[in-house]
Amino acid sequence: MTAAAIATALPKDRVQITLIESESIGIVGVGEATLPHLRRFNENLGIDEAEFMAATSATFKLGIEFRDWRRPGDAYIHPFGDYGNPVNGVGFHHYWRRLAHESPLGDISDFSLPIVAGLAGRFAHPASTPDTLAGTYGYAYQMDATRYAPFLRRLAESRGVVRHEGRVVSVDQAPESGDITAVTMEDGQRHAGDFFIDCSGFFGLLIEKTLGAGYEDWRHWLPCDRAVAVPTTRAETARPYTQASAKTAGWQWRIPLQHRDGNGYVFCSECLSTDGATAALQETLAGDPLAEVRELRFTTGMRKRQWHHNCVAIGLAGGFLAPLESTSIYLIQAAIEHLITRFPLDGDYAPERDDFNKTMQQEFERVRDFLILHYVATERTDSAFWRHIQSVQIPDSLAERIALFRERGVFDEYQQGLFLTPSWLAVFLGQGILPMSYDPRVDQIEEAVLRQRLLELRRRVADHAGTMQVHNDYLADYCPANL
Amino acid sequence: MNRVSAQPVRRIAILGDGFAAWLAATWLAQQLNTKKTEITVIGNSVDEATELSFAALPSTPDDLLGAIGISALDLLIQHDGAYSLGLDIEGQVVPCGAVGRAFQGAAFHHHWRLANSPQSYFQYSPSYVALQDNRFAPPLPRNAIGGLQHEVIRHADPLSLTAALRPIARQRGVQWVAHDAHGLNCDASHIISSIRCDDGTTVACDWVIDASGVSRLAGADDWLTSGDARSLSATRDVPEQPLRPCITIHSDAASWQTRIPLWQQTITVHSRIADSDTTPTPGYRQTPWIGNCVSLGASAYRSKVVLPWQSLLLMRSIRRLLEFLPDARHMQAVRRAYNRQTSAEHAELAGFERLLECRALPDNKRASALGATLARRVALWRRRGHWVNGDDTLLDHVHWTNALMAFGVEPDQHDPIAERLAAAERDTKMAELATKITQIVREFPPLSRYIEAAHRAVAEQRAGRSA
């Protein structure tokens, strides 16, 4: 992603990019679920959507379904879109909150087009008019990440990136500054550079092993530290949403692609062994395994200095949070975009570096808080893992957000970073955090009139979802996988 | 489903009798059901100079006057209105609105720098070009150039506006105790239960909005001073001819003067260093909401130099008040959030004032005068033309970058992304843009003629109606 994006954004005569990678190390490849931001990334690269989806066997994604999180048997969807529409500047949920206890209107999900369409297995590209119902949602992709990487590699090479295959065996640093000057490959080739981007994964070959940038461990907030993953055959039609089901020692994902499903169990190794997790995963697989179960080990947290000396860490080398909300690829994209706008112009890049590090820390912290919310807003105490979660002291920033929503149903909004108001609202309500009061402006509307309007909206949402094409048919028409 | 368990505030007392107080009262009365929520304004005096500092009103989506029903035409005809297209600070003009257009994903200033254009940067600003000839037209799609639309600041007489707001508010159910407040009944946790007025009456309340000016009736001493004590005074003079669509700011060692042209008068607000213990210092409240009392307007922010964004700050604070209107029993978290967001905006505007003060200093001295956070942002701008906005943005990047460019704080280098556009194509696009701006602005009438025509049209319409 980084090589393709920089090669596209910056002029060739300014920057010569060398990509060093080893086929033998391979791609983690479990980052299969994405967020709607990836569409902008692909558009900036000039990628044709249908071509990309066919190449990566992708499906559309309207949200993420969380099963058994609040309590076993409970489920909700975090949609990529709004519930209803604001009226007179007041968020829809205030209107819903006023009436919800007085005259059953159904779940707030019934007022979200992406949720209703997703559950019905339907999809259509959103309209470009955000003030119409058909324009109230976005979408992302569920894709085969092992195919996305070579797709981007070809693109990057076509834009001037020079690729070298092999393992790095040593790193040279300038004796005085400590900056990296070159890397040497196992075949003896030496590649010098002015600036290095470390996308070497958890290992952090340059940023940590060479430069010792340090790592901020967040396991006390996000205790899951391992995952077992396995692809399976498709057992049912591809749902236009990802599933994340809470389990006794973590949670399990299921990501439908066109040609297979991705499955995995993310767990806390202090509460469950890898064998136990593997057995639990295998028990619940809907399709037949297509490969051996793989284990991944990680430490949730972030690199203390994402840009250190003349090296920037991107991807897992920069940090890793629970893959619960499909944020891994987003954080890669964010780092790339923040780097491009601050790309070093010469050797004196302290202002750019400091601003990049501050911005990325904010990105990571905001995602972290959002993820922690899923774990702590629960009634589950049915296992050691969930009892441990109950004792977690959450960050002050998250405690404030929860208190503010509980008190008044409002948000301490931010402009920068991931997960804006609709996402927080979805998880708050989905996990049972309800405001004690609603916006008093809602009282301007007579109750009977308000009820009628909401019922009408619910009907329109259902009707519109019914007009959308069946997701599988849409995929077959638009972007059948190149298998 | 849990029932809603809250007790919304039912009695709101607003201290003050000026623009801030009546704007808040009118807006709250429009948005709330006044049969359920009692709103009482308590006050009978204003400081004229403080009031006149609200004479410049940026046109933004946060505008409350339009939402209340006071249109741009109302401001022009009924409240001695005029317009400006920028600020003239000691001869350095900061135009309103964007300059140029982004090409190939890079902001215009990068292309301008890369092109080493013979045209000055602001020749690509429709506001700047119009201002040079005292021309004016409202920002309408028909005079936009591609996505480049100029912006304006509306001017009006705040005392006249306040007089217009009072009956609107009262019609919507707002009570008015036409006496000043002289005391509060308040418990140890700063919860005010009633206001004592100087006629001996007492007004009970759940929530208080202090818009009484420099009042310190309630709350802790959390005023963050941004300079020496300053006295504020104002004069009203005959209008200058020709009418210039521009707010003019002058400064010397001891004072700032802001001149805001209206149609029939020019308002000048003087802010002079005063050697007195009783003179208020410029600055702002770090916790504008304490207990159940929120400070607004000059009670919350007092500037060294009068700028249009004081009105914007006031309007955004009032909007936020309504959004965060609390429960009578639970207002801890909303209070903290309001204070976080509002004090960040206070700090931002104070930072802009500091930038004005130190605009002529060399980089290193400017950096120490600006403070660490703002200095870091300016340093990154200076280095490569990248402006970092925060989360709470009273001012957007255009306000900041226009000011920096006007003060000669230009980026040392351009963003390399701009190089993706071939030089010949860039030069053609820039030349076309400059030509188009000149053509469009040439169609704008002089500001005086525009306002005369508006008055004439309204008069003819009225005459037609009465006939």
C-alpha cells in the first residue's frame, strides 16, 4: 500500500522508491475486512473498483455484526451509515429515545438502511445525494488481503517502484546521527537510502530492532494477544457484513469473500490455550477448512515513536489493536496519508516528524478507546476473561465519552481521526448504554406527529431495502472474482 | 427499554441586557418549548463599547440570526448594515474566503509558490480583488469560479439588533425582568438557586447564563489573562466615502483600534492599555461553565483587538449550550465537555490575536510569542505550507493561512505533490483563473451602489405594497 501510494502521489524525479520484500516471510493476510475509507485510498490510486474487487475476490460490506457482546444471545450491527436523519439539527436518536419507551417502535436498527439491507442480504451502491435515504450510508469491502498485496505491487511497479526480493540481514547506520543509511540482503546486495519505511510487521526490523523506538503496551486495556485463523469454503451466500461473535476468552470473526470465508478466534492467552482456541474455532466453522489453522501472536499497543530518525513504521510495525473493527488497514492508510502530506523535503524534518507522531498517536488512541468500549460495555461475567474485563480501568478519555452520552445522549465530537458520531452511537446503543435524557428540542413536535413520522421512516427504510439487489447477484453482475 | 429518567432544566435565567443575552434568549425560546421551559432575561444596562464589538458578523453555517429569522437583507436595511470582504491590518489585507483552487490534489498556495508567479498571491482571491476597487457582490453560485466562492462579513449595529431581538424573544415567551442582577443565592458547589435583582425581586432558576458583560457574579477565578488591563471605548463617526468593504485595524504601543463601516456611520472600537486595578484584562474563562452557570459573550471572552470572530464564538457557544442543555440533576459530563470545547475555541481566538500582535516579528521571536502549540503549527506552515487544524476549529485553515500569507509568513517550500502538474498546464490554469476572477469581479458594483440599490428596491417594494 505504501509503495503504491507514494509512487502515485509524489513525482518520480523527486523520489525513487525501492521495495524490499521476501516471499518467504509472506503476508499475515488476515486483515480481510476494511472500512469505507479504503475506497478513497483506491480512488486516489486510480484503481477501478470492479477490477479491484474481482482481483481480490471481494464482497461488499455495510457494517459489522456483533453477536453475544452485551450478553449471550444479543446482537447488533455497527452500520456504515446513519440511523434516520437529523431533524432541526437534532440527532435522530433523540427522537427515537423520546418515544422508544412509550410506544414500541422497534429497534433503532430498523431506521438504518445499511442494517436493514445487510440483514436482508441486499446491496446497492449508495446515491451521491446525502440528503436522500439512498445516500445515508457508505460501504467497505471484505477482501482477500493476500491478493490485494500483489495487486498493489503490480500497480506500484508500473509507477516506477523497483522491487527486490530477499531477506535483509544487516542494517547500516550513520555513526554520528544513528540514521539508517543502507540495508544489506542475504545475497550481498546493499540498498542505500535517505529515508526508510518499515513495513516489516510485528518484528519491526528497522524501527525497533535497529532504532529501538519503543512500544507502548496496551494489553491492560485490550488483553487479547493471540489469534488462530483458518479459511473455509463458503457455507452460505456471502453476507454484506462481517461478523464478530464474543466468545468465552475473546471473540471470533467471520468474513465472507466471494470464493471462501475467513475465520479466526482472537483470544487472551492467559485465559485460553492455543489448542483450546483452535478447537473452539473448529467447532463453529460453517464450511470446510481450506488450510491448516495458523496462529498469530501480537501485543496490542503502538510504537512510541512511529517516526524515529529517518524511519517511519507503517502497518503492524507501527502498532496493532484488536482487529475487532477492521481498523488495521485503516491505520496503514492513515499513516501513509499523514506521511505523504509531511514527506521529508530535506534532512531537517523535525517539524514533520513531531507532527506525524502526534497525529498517529491521536489516531491510535481514538481507535483504542472505541475498541475498549466493546469489551467494557457488557453484562457478561460468564468466564474468567469477561470477569477480568469488568475490572479494567478504562482510559479517562473513554470514561468521559461514556459519561457524556449517558448524561445527555451527546458526543464530544472530533474532526480528526476514525469513528465519528454515528459509529459511537451504534456501539453505545448496541451494547445497551442509553442516554438518561434526550434533547429538549424534540419536545417541539407533538408526540402523535412524531410517532407517525418515525413509523413512516421505518416503512420507507424497509421498502427501499427491498428494492436493492441480492448481494450475491450484485457481485456476480458487477465484479465476479478472477479465480 | 429504560424510561427516560431525567429532569430537564425548566427555569433558565439569563443575566444581561445586551446582544449576547438577547441572542441567547431568542434562540433558546425558538428551539425549546417555552410552555415547558421558562426563560427569564434579567438586566437593564449595557456597556456600549462592548456591545459595538459585535458589529461584525461572519457569514457561516453557525449563524444564528438567519436561523432566528433576521435575514441578510434585514441586517442591511433595518440595522444600518454593510459588508466587508476582509481585514486591513496596518495596510496588510487579509481577504475572506479561499484563495485559488486546488489542482491535482495540492492546495493552490503550493502551485503559486512553485510557479514563482508574477501575480501576488491574493490576486487569486475574488474578495481581495473586489476589495481593491471597493466592489461588492453577495457570495452566490452565479459569481463562483468553479468551486471558488468568495466569503463576506456582515456588519450591523448591535444595539439596533438587540432592540429587534427583544420583542421577538418576548413574543416567544421570554420573560424580562428589566433590572440588573445584584446577587446570587448559591451553594458551596456553585449551584445557583435564584438571582436577586436590584428592585428587590428574586428569580428562581435551575440554570443560569451569564451574559452580563465583564460580570464575575458567579464562579471561580479562572480568567486566563492575555495581556495588560485594557479599557474599551467606542465612537460613532460619519461614514467614510467611498464606502470600503473592509474592517480596518490600527495599533500602536498602547492601543488597538478596529473600524467597522456601516451604511450611515463608522463604528470604531478602541482598546487602550489602562493603568487601573478595576479595568478588566483581556483574556478568557478556562471553565466558562461552573456549577449551573455558563458565561457567554464578554463574560467569557474579552479581546485585546476586536475581530469578527468574537460574534462567531458567541454564536457557536450559544448553539453548543442548546446541544448540551443539561438535566437539572446531572450536568457533570456535559459541563466538562462544554468547557473543553469552548475553552479550546477561546484559546484559538486568543492565539489569532497573538498572531496579529507579533505579525512583524522575525520567526524566532514570533515563535516564543505565540506559545508552543501555535508556534509548532506555524513552523510546519513556514517550512512546507502544511497547516494542521485541531479538533475544535473556530477558525479554519483559510483564516490562518490567509493571515500568514498577508503578514509575509510564506512557506519556504512547496508540497512535492504539486509537481505532478506539468509546469505549462499549471501556468495555463493559473492564468485562466486570474482572468476569470478579474472578469467576474469587474461585474460587481461598488459597495455603496449595491447598498443604495438594496435600499431603493425595498423602498419601492414597500411603496408598491402600500399603493
